[in-house]
Amino acid sequence: MTNVLTTKTALLGLILSLCCPLLQAQQPQRPLLPHKAWSLPGYHAVPSDSVFKFPTDVSFDSVAALTMNPAGNLLVLQRGPHPFLEFAADGNLVRTFGDGANYSRTHGLRFDKDGNLWVTDVGLHIVQKLDADGNVLMTLGTSGKNGVWDEAAGAHLFDQPNETAIDSQGNLYVVQGHGVGEPKVLKFSADGAFIKQWGGRGTGEGQFFAAHSIEIDANDVLYIADRENFRIQRFDTEGAYLGEWKYEAMVCGLYLHDDGYLYMTSGFDGEFGKIDIENGALLGTLGSPGTGVGQFGEAHYLTLDAADNVYVADVVNRRVEKYIKE
């Protein structure tokens, strides 16, 4: 049944994306699906407005991504006049930065081992490396233009880059193809030199509907969220296919925590879950679609802090949802 639903969803999504690109942020035209996993014990949701404290001139906008910075503060990437929000552990806003930056539709956020930020913009089709204060150190892609990355033709073009990850050798991986964009994985050296790419649209091995999120483990295994195909595909650093794990709802965002488990969100299906990285088993989920406490308009990306509390970026409800580890 899952394979049938996946195929129908992929075909419908493709038709919608080709006919109306603006619908890419809209709820899918199907019943929202739960993962049908055991409830994840040991967590409870708390109201976002009781956790995060703002001055009167700052608020959450469409929250795209979030991560913990080296100081242990929560860094939030959002679409609006204050792209970066940094919160202390007590929820107080430490600072905003990046105000006035020329972003279109920010999407993914990542820290590297040197404390630099990697940000993707699916509207401008670029990937940027920033220092901890938001100063641009490197830009990959051609701002405002999408297409094929072709070194021989001198074309340095992404097509809706979603998120980045870095392997043990410092190589950068970019997953792209948010809706109408061609879904691929592109690999670069640490200094931004193009190495290789693989992927394409489809449901077969090594193909994607949307290569939406990426994580890399200590053994340099790549885990890629193939969102509307309801699966995680695994590859080595050369792009060789290692297998896949199938689920019963979207796989939207991935986060590999230092507790050894892989966590994921399910987008409009409104959950986050915990995965056994040894076999892909979904150990439990929490959340549901909606606007209440512990619910999601779109559970986009997530992160965990040192106390294993879960933070989920909700693009639609324009907030960060927090689940406290009991």
C-alpha cells in the first residue's frame, strides 16, 4: 500500500510542480499520513511563547532551519528581516544578525568544525559559507540563476539547493531539488572545487523526488531524505548506493545526534521521530498536524541540545516547537 501511495504522491506532486511552482510550500493534495510508530516516550511539548523571549521589535517569521552553535546556544534561520536569531539556553534572545542580507528563501543551516555556517537559499539557488557573525566567506552557485552544474561549460548552477553536510575529509555535499528543481547530490572539496554529482528525478535507486536533507555519520555514510518518496537513501562518499529505508509518511529533515540515533521530521505530516541507525527502524514519533502545542504546520528541520531536548523548525506556524526531555 505504501508503494502505491508513494507513486501516486510523486506523480501528483510532479504535475503540480510543473504547473504551478508557487504551490511547493503548500500542503500536499492527499490525506496527511502518520508514521504509525509507537509514541516516543520521555518527552513533552511546551508552548513556544513560554520558551522564547523577544524584544518588541523581533519575532519569529517562517522558520526554515535551526542548529546548536559551538557555545550551546540555539541558532535559528528564518525568512524575514532578521534572518538569524540566537537564543541562550533559558530562551532569551542573545542577538540577531544578517539583517539586510540579500536572501530570497533561506532553507538549510549547518555549522562546520571550525564554527562557520553553511546556508542554502532555494530562491537564489546559492550556497554560502559564513563566519559566526554572518559575514560571507564563500558563495557557490550563481545568484538568481538555476540550472545544471557543468564545469566543462563553465556553468556553476544549482537548482534549489536544500541543505549541506560535510564528511570527515572536509568535502561538502549539497542536496538540491525542492520542487521543480532537479534533485541531485553535488560534492565539492573544502575550498569549493566541484568533484562530482549524482541523482535525478525518479523512484529508483539513486533517484529522488526531492533530495531534501542530508546527514553523514562517523563512517562517512550519507543519509539523504527523499521526501515525497517516503524514504531515506544511503550512499558512500563516491555516490555508490548502499540501500534505503522506507517509511509511511514524508521524510523531510534529518539530524544525527551524538546519542547515536538519527532523528527526522515529516513535514506536513506533522511529526518528528527517532530512528535506529543500525537498521532504519522507526522507534517512535511525536506530534501531529495542527496549530496547538506539540503540533506542526510543517515540521521542517530539527536539532537536539546537550540535554536531548528537541527543537523543530515550523515554516507554516512560524515558530520553533520545543519538546523537553523528561
